[in-house]
Amino acid sequence: MWTNPVNPNPYLPTPMRVLHAYYESTDRSLKTLELAFVNQQDRVRFFEKFNPGQFCQLSVFGKGESPLGVASAAWEGDFVRFTVQKMGLVTKALHQLQPGDSLGLRGPLGNGFPLADWKGKNLVIIGGGCAFSTLYALTKHVQHAQNRADFGELIVIYGARSSGLCMYKHDIQSWYQRDDMQVHQAIDVPEEDWSHHVGYVPDVVKQIAPSPVNSVAIVCGPPIMTKFTLPALVGLGFPPETIFTSLEKRMKCGLGKCGRCNIGSKYICKDGPVFSLAELNALPADI
Amino acid sequence: MTELENRILAEAQRLLSENLADVVIAFKQADTPLRPQPAFFTDAEAVNDLVYNGLCQNNLANYLTRYPREKKIAMVVRGCESRSVNALVLENQHPRENLYLIGIPCEGIVDWRKIVEAVGEDVLSVQDQADIVVVRTPKGEFTLDRAALMHGSCLRCTQKNPLGTDVTIGKPVAEQDPHLLRERVKNFEALGIQTRYEYFRQESERCIRCYACREACPMCYCEECFVDHTGPRWTESGVTPAGMQGWHIIRAFHQTGRCTSCGACERACPMDIHMTYLTDKLNTDMYDKYQFVAGLDAKTQTPFAAFNLDDKNRFVAGGTSK
Amino acid sequence: MTYLLKKSEVNQTLRAWTSKAHVYAPQKVQKYAQFLPVGEDFELSVEEPHNTRFPPKALFLPQSETLLKYNPQKRELESAKTPDQPRIIFGIRPCDAKAVTLLDSVFSSEDNPDPFWQARRDQSVLVGLGCDQPCATCFCTSVESGPFDRSGLDAILTDLGDTYAVEPLTERGVSLFENLTVASAETTQTIQAIQEKATREMPIAFGREGLKAHLDELFENEIWEDFAKSCLGCGICTFLCPTCFCFDIVDEVRKSTRERNWDTCMFKVYSIEASGHNPRPSRRERTRQRLMHKYSYWLDHTGQTGCTGCGRCVRYCPVGLDIRAMVRKSVATPSEVPHVD
């Protein structure tokens, strides 16, 4: 196992071990890793700070770091879940990890979802592609018996390009049986045996037309989906203060130092990644 | 305005007003005295701040690859620039029929570093006159011999007169001894291997990896440079000996059969790194082995990009050597 | 108290300091000056009226720096050591020292101090050299600084011909110059006159009033396209800039290290996201980010302009782009002009 001396170096990752590793998609482009802490004090420290919507920097030594949103809720157990889309050098290396393998983690980083502000509100959770992973963490958090009463209605709208790319299939299937939430899944083009929505997420949102009354909407997806979903929600009457999204940026340090995730007055890694549309509207259009 | 500038300006205005060009790429006076700025004129009425003098240090062919192929581009070209344009046309970067080349026989580029060396870095204004360069500084006015200020690449230039232009403005200039570039290579090769490595080490260790050499080079137009590639990674990314030497040596090799010895890379470098000695060596090799000189025309394929069933090397079926 | 240090004794003074600290001073590399460790054959090079070509920010944030080492066999991580040697930096110009204080707001922030930056800062004494003859590319007085700005300095020197006047500004500064002759009241007046004259004579490059708000309104303006046209997209302006601090983090397999290297918003790969989406796909957006970060976003973050007027980007831009002229042109551009695609 990687060992980690006690050190104030914020760039030094926490040693982790792969508990489970499995593919989420039939094309093997998405893989879920569930990671356990090697040192108990790291676990305690992590969960003291953790909030859904936060992200971590996962390290494969010799390859580098990659920022990934956490896909699990704290109550699920002493592990942290990530779903990794195979894209570049680091994510390819993450895909090769097997149970028992070592890696590093820095985090939790960023602000996470403002759950305290959302108390008593209906939640409309809208996700597309692998960015749904942080929304999965949010949904899991809200579903827990201890948290469920803090929120009103729970609506989840989740789109993927095809059924093969739908993540967390078995779990999401079980959500249809729950009476405390609504689930809407969509794929871009029709497929045989697909009984849910067909179409792009912004259109599905317009079709479902969730009520803006006492609600907040949380949108995470590819830039193109977010671009069209945000105005769709405004069109449905959601005020910009009640629409939230999580920004993807090429974050490196995660500490507001390396400068790359700067947009106007904000550093996405430190001040975000979660922003309300009202906050985004106040920023330069550098997104 | 000099007479030459007036004639370039008139041609630029004509091309724009008669819709023969969408843009005329030339130079205009910049806000700092040592370096005129590449200029992109699209309006015949607004060509008035055009300048042309020995301080115009950029290779304008560099901007060719920024335009879509259907754009009609007119460009001021000197000898080296005309060769760069040819090399780019050969590499299908822009169709020749959508180019209009305004050729200027070149008197050589004045190296701003040599001015700075002579008068210090604080320069207020520079005037390039026929044989002299007049430099005004807070310390007073200096009159410098133009020949002594010439950039190294221009001292070795073998093609001062532009090739394949649509119009040439100004009188042709006498070409220099074509062996000057070879002389430099020979002299360098005569040094021992230790001395040569020491020189390379000293030059490359000053590198700050700003990639001004790459960005100033018309032939460095790759969508993704090898240094930015992550799978595989070709060099270390930092300012380490391996990283800096790796950058300079691979950059030079990627220019083989493509570099026109214009020296724009060296003129852009903020750390005064000499790097043309590497490309000059590759250029002489290309001539010795293949009798090829980059950019003489826009048709002759560069040896490393050519495919021929009669290739003497064995890796081609039907090749003659074993 | 102001002291006098004979120029003829500077070399010897600096060499003497090497017994208690690493001493850095501008020295010639090829044909330009750069901050280098003072050794046996040391020769000070401060004859140019302006600062060193390569910015002394590198003394605190090296261009490449190891953050950690990993041992693939033993599966161990080891933090890189934070530097623990006292250092004296002699001859730093006020613009560059001010830049270091600006960077403190990034690297010495309370929430997440950077241990490498912090260690170097804590252990450095900065002896500044004021600029009695500001040069044509300098514009420090236009950006809340000046040729004798004391920000970040432990002592400041004024050139008196064959002598430097030394004004210690902190306890550390005092301790460096203990046994020097004290300047007379008359000399002290001369020094003050020199400093005031230099500050007064520095031309103002642009007005800052309302600049940030105006730039914010120009965000979508076509002016950026205009600046970007000739811009090569190289990293000279940002790498030579004393306040630019962006970095990249990479693993170097051969050395089994994780390193940070300076990076720049002027490069295309800087902003490109994992999805392939690039929020700054062309030089237009990248040129804008550089200028806006310095003249608008820095003000959001710290209330100060992220530029100290050192003039390096002006002096070394290969296409003669001058940030002062860019600001002036921005000011002259009415903000209601819409962006045309």
C-alpha cells in the first residue's frame, strides 16, 4: 500500500485501495471504482468534510491526477465511489485498476451542493452522460431515511446517448418502485425494448415540465446539454437563484492556486464547482 | 513613408478595392519601437499605417494557416517568406490560387538584439535607412552600421529575392554565396563532440519553454504539438535538461525538409537561444542526400513526404537496396 | 536611519553574506541579467536601467518544482522537502518585489497556504534597488506602484553614483546593514529628491479610474479579436511576467516525481477540458483572459491590479504587442459596440 507521512503538503494524496471496479456501460467507456481508505484517520478526516457535489483528484502515480466528482453518499459505507469516463492518460490508467490496487486521492475539494439552503424544497435533479455521477451521490444522500424528510418532492431526470451508456442501472431500476420519488430516464434515439423517454434532456425537461414552486433544479451534464437545459428551466419559471449546475474545468491543484479554472472573480475548484445560474450570470461568459 | 512603402500601400489598396484579396497581410507600426507588428488589412481605406523596414522580423507566412482555404489572402513576402508559402502550399495548407504574393527583394532583417547590444535595452525610436540605422535612446542618438546589425539567418541567406510572386515591388538584390549556410555547418561540425554538446547544452538550458520559436514558425502549424501529447508523452514537461533538450532537438527534426532558414524562431526567442544551427545542419543534409531545398517551388514533394516505388531503401516493396 | 554602502564594497558584502545565507543577485547570463546564486566569481549586473529579463518570481515559484516523489516498488509517497535555507535577494526592483507580495495573496492564503512558497518567503530577505532612471517600457506608477515602492522589501537602495544609500525597512533589513556609515541629513534629502523626481517623471500610461468596470463591459467586444490577430500565442508575456502564477501538474516517470511547471492561459491546451470542450478556443479568448485577469479579476480577488508595470511583456513580445496600448485602446473603445462574429 502507498504510505503517506503526516505532512502539510496539500499536493500529497491520501493513499487509497480499490475495493470494487466494474464497468458501467456496455461499451466499457465508463467504469466505476469504489475506493477504501488505507489509513483510518484519512477516512475520518474525509467524511468530516464530505458533502455531495464535491470532487476529488484521483492519482495514478506516473500518470497524474484527474478531477472526478464523488458518486456516493456518506451513509453508503466507508468507501468513496467514482465513475470514470475513459478519456486521457489518467482516466485510461484508472480504467486499468483492479480490486486491491493502490492509488491516491486528494479531497474532498470544492463547495458541494448547498444542501442546507435546499431544506424543505422540492429537488429536480437533471443529469446527462457521466456527469450524472455527482447527481447520483446527491440522490443517494437525499434518499436516506435520515435525510429524506429534509426535502420535498424528488424528481430525477437522467439522459444518456443510448441505453448501453446508462449508469447505475440496477439501482436506478429500483427507484421506480419507490413512492418518495419520480424517475425519468431518456436516451437520444429510439431503441427496441426501451420503455422510457426518447429525446434530448432539454426537451424531456420541457415535456415533464417540473413545477418551479418551492423547487430547486440541479443540472449536470455535457456543456451542450447544460447550455440548453438552463434556459429551458428558466422558461418553466425557475428563477436563476433556484437553478444550480456544476462546472467542469481543467482543474489541476484543486486549491485555487494553479489558476487554470479561473472564470472572472471565481476559481471553479475553490468557489465551485457548484454555482447557481444567478451566480453564473454574474460571471464573464468564459464557460 | 518611403517610396517602397508607398508602392506596397498602393498595391494593397488596389487589391482590396478591386476585391482581389479579402485580406492583405503586411506590417504596421507597433506601439514599441523595435518591432513593427504584423497587420491584417481588410479595408482599402484603412491601409494607411502600413510600414515596411528591416525591423519587420516576423515571417508573415506564419499567419496563412489561420485562414480558411477559401479566403483570398494577399501577403507581403520576402525571399524566405515566399519559400515558406511554397512549403505550406505544398503541404496543402492553402490553395495557391487563393494567394496573391507581393514580393519584396530583401535587404536583410535588422536584429533587434544587436541594436540592444549596441545601445542598451531602453530604445525610444529606430530608423532603418539605406546603410545605417539611427537609434534614439534616453542616452542620446546612435548611428549604427546596418550591415553589422543583420540577423544571423539573413547573413547566410541564399534567397533574398522572393520566388513565385504575383507582383514584385522594388529592384532585385544580388544573391549571396550559396555556401554561406554550409560554411557555418562545417565550422560547427569541425568542433569536437564535447564542444558541440556543451554548446547545445548551454543554449537549451536557457529555454523557458514559452514556445515562441514554435509559434513564430510558419511550419509549426500542428493542431497538437508533440510536447502537448500525453499518450505517449514524448518529452519531460519541465525546464529540465531532458525536457529542454528534447524540445529543441525534436522541434528541429520535425523541420527536416520543411525549414526555409528564415530565422523567425531565433528572433522570437526571449532568451537569445541559438537554434538555427540545428535546422541549418538538417537543411544541408537534405541537400547533400536528396538535392532538396525546401520551398523553392510549391510542387516538388519533400523527400520525407514523398512516396516512390523505386525508393532505394528496402522498406518499400520494389526497392533496390537490401 | 539611512546608511551608505560603497559600490566598490558591494561584491565583498554579498560574498560575506554567503556564510549565513544563500545570496541571489542579478548576474550576466550571455547578454542579459538574471538572478543567480552569488559565488566566488560573482559579478553584479545592474547596469540596465530596468529589471532582469527572467522574473525573480522564479526564486519563490521555480518554473519547475518537485511536489512529491513516489517509490513504485515500495509503494511509498514522499513529500518534497520545503526549502530550509535562509536567503538574501539583492538588487530586486520594486516592481518585482511588489509582484511577490501580490502572489502572497495566492500562495500564502490562510485557507490553503502553499508550503513551498511559504518556506521560501519566510526565509528570504529582499534588498530592493530603486529605479532612479525608469525606462521607456516601465509603467509602475500607472498600476499602484512606483520606482521606489517599498512593498515586500526589507531594505531599499538608491543609487548615488559611487555609493548606494541603504534604507532598512524591516528588522531583517536592519540586521543586514549593521556596520555601515550613517548618511548625513543632507544626503538623506538628496535621496528623497532622487526618489521623488523618478516617481514624478514616470509618465502615466493610462488612467485606472473606472477601468475595471469598462473592461468588464468590453468582454464580448471585437477589440480582443483585434489584439489577437497578430498575437503568436506564445508564452513570453506570461512567463516573463512577475505576477503570472499559473501552473500545471505532471508526473515524470523517469524520476518518479510529481512536478509543477509554469503554465499559461496563452496556450490552447491550457483550458481544454476532459470532454474536449475548450472555453477559450481561439487567441481572442486567450488574449482577453490574460488582460482581464490582470486588470479586472485580480481586483475582484485582492482589490489590487495584477500588474506591477515592469514592462517585460512590452519589451519582449515578438510582434510588438504592448499591454499599455491594449489598455489604452480598450479605454478608447465605447462599451456599447457589440461583438461581431
